[in-house]
Amino acid sequence: MIKRLIKIIIILAVAAFAISAWMYYSSNHRVDKVRFATTTVTRGDFVNKVQATGTLEPQELVDVGAQVTGEIKEFGTDLEGKRVDYGSEVKAGQLLARIDDTLVELDIKRAEAQVAQAEAQILSAAAAVAQAEAAVAQAQANKNKADRDMQRAEKLGVGDALSQMEYDQFVNAAESTAAAMQSARAQQQTSRAQQANAEAQLQSAQAQLTRELRNRDYTRITTPVDGTIVVRQVNVGQTVVSSMNATTLFLVARDLSRMQIWASVNEADIAKVHPGQEVRYTVDALPNETFTGKVNKVRPNATMSSNVVTYIVEVDVENPERKLLPYMSANVNFIVEEFKDCLMVADAAFEFRPSPEAIAPGVQLVSPEEMGEKETLLWRKQGDHVTPVRVLRGHDDGTRSVVTPVEGEELAPGEELATGVLLGASEQAALKEGENNLFGMNRPKRRERSTGGAEPKPGQSTKGGRPGPPPM
């Protein structure tokens, strides 16, 4: 009985050892099939484009400000009779807001009083001028009589007919009337100057009145153009203060059915952009719709940020349905060139170079001397192997290229082309153990990084790689 039990134990041990050996051998010596990373040939429209981002802007934005200081008393109404606010449609001359005009009305009354006072001064000055002119006329008459009397006295002379005293009286009368004449003319000039001054004061008072009346008009904030209110920066009860620069109260977009995109284009691509060029763009709010526009101009002034130079490109766009709103972000594509119904292949397929074991048996490879100047090889996947396809490589947008099979070759949409080799378990194990790579060069062993003779600091590793925390 014991012997039989020992035999059973020995048989089970041998069986277990055999199973373990088989599993170990299988896991380390199984043969993996070659698996290829592939890309698919496609047919479609090839578009070479310059990509950029930008912001939708109104083509014409009118700044409506305040030129007087005061409190916002009320808002106006829009075309629908509602209080003006963001998005309100307005017509030119329509009231947007009203500023308290109490102080302005007081200034108007003060200016009107000054005008009335100046007018009264003009009337008084006119009367004084008339009086002075009458005095001049009277003095002139007196002087004329004295001059005639003096002439008769000079003819008679001093003698029996005319005494010396009487002669002296004629002389004094002539001199006195001449002096009176000068005084009357001086008074006349003074009166006329006072009249001119009164007239100037009237003009000044009238100008001040016109100014105050204009200020009253300024308390009514109106829109100068038809458009849509895109910004309202004040509320009822808020006080606006006028300064050298008019305070902005509203921004009115003149016509939102026509807008612009201001796109930032890198200096490396700006030479590919020109006025009149077609533009296709999308916005995040409508990701499934593509809109079109045309380049208006390239602004010559550049901006630099983080050593990157960009130029602003203005793109004119139509917005008849008002789907697009100001300041939306736009993903812009400037169409450089476009070709219809082309075969296209990902650029990664042109970099693949298979090992001899991966090439299908019996394939006759073409030498580089036998290929044309612009010809290149692509590798079509056929089962566990690849076969070459000669093509002409055309336009490239950085991710894919247009290809044309050379005469005698065929390439159809949907075919798979190899772009690389996916390693199996045994190959990965070989790479891990430093063994030969079946599809490439041996991986070199990493040298340990030296500290230059210095002791490693906390956080510094002497084993190479990134610094890590000190060992615990």
C-alpha cells in the first residue's frame, strides 16, 4: 500500500514538472506573427490651407458718449417699444438715455438774463451815441458862428469901430467853441465805443445761451446711426462725468449682417495670405456649420508675444441670418490651393522601411536607379507581409499627401498601407532583456549618469533619468 502511494506521488510530481516546463517553454519561445501599423488610402478633395484663430468684429462700431455731467434719469425705447438694452435695434436720432437737465436749465435762464441785460445796454449806448452826435452838431454850429464873428473882427481890426475888449471877446468865443467841438467829438467816440462794447456783450451772452441750449440737447443721448446696441455701460441713477474724452455710454454696431474676422496669422504663413483669398471658418457655438468669407486686408503692423510674430488679417463675412454674434471665436482656414477627387495618403506611410522578412516572398524590388525622380515607394499590407507600390508624391499639407500611382501600378481607396511594425510579446521581451530586435537595431544600454565626482544632493539620482526624491 505504501509503495503504491509513493508511485502515485512520483507520477504526479513528474506530471507537474512536465506541465511547468511546457508552460515555461511556450511562454518564452512562442512565435509571434508580424503585425503592421497601417493607414488607409482615401479619395476626396485635397485642401492646402493656413490655419489661424480670430474674433468676429462688427465692421463699423459707433461709440455713443456723453458731453455733459449728470445723472442718468431714464433710458429710451427701441424699435419694439422696449427699454433699450443689449441687442436692441435702433434708428438714427432715437433716444437712448436722458441725463438730468436741472442744472442745465438754470444755466439757460442765466444766459437768457445776460442776453436781455446786454440788449438793454445796447439801447442805452445807442441813446448816448445819439445824444453825443447832437452835442457835436450843436458845438459845430457854435464854432461856425464864432469863426464868422472872428473873421469880421479881423477885417475891422482894433479902432474906432471895434475896441480891444470887443476884439478879445471874439477871439475867446472862437477858441471856446473850438474846444467845445473837440469835447463833443470825444464824447461821441466814447458813446460809440460803449455801444460797440454792449453789442459785443450781447454776442457773448447769445453764444453762452446757444451753448447752454446745446448742453440741454446733450442731455438727450441719441444714436447717430441705425444699428444694434452691443454694449451698454451705464444704469439709471448712475452719474456720468464729462472730461476731455467723452464718456462711453453705448456701443452701436451699424450693420451686423456684415461683419469681419480679425485673425492672427503667424509670420511663417503670412506670405500665403492675400486680399480676395477665400476663407472658410467655424465658430464654437455652431460646430457643425462652415461659413465662408474673403480676405479684406493684411495689416502691416505686427505684434510679438513670447517671441512669436503675428499679423492681423481682416476677413469680410456675411451674416444675413444674424447667426454670428460679435466677439465669437472663429477657427479660420485660409484656402491656399484646392484639388478635387484625389488619392490621399498619410505622410507616415512614406517613412516606413520594412525589413526583408516583412516583404512578401517572390517580390521583385525596384532599385533606386530604376525609379523616376519624383517616385517613391509605399508598402501595401497583404496578410502578414507587405508589397511595394510605386507612386508620385504630390501636394502636402503637413499631415497627408496627394499620390498618383505610376504607370502599371494600382492603388485604390480603402487599401491599407503599412506605417510601422507592432512588436509581439517575444520581441518586447527581447527588447526588455537587451536582446536583438528582430525589426531594427539593438537597443543600447543606458549609461549611468555621473555626478562629476560630487556627492548627490537631495532629490538627485546617480542612476540617470529625472531627479527624484531621496531614498528613504
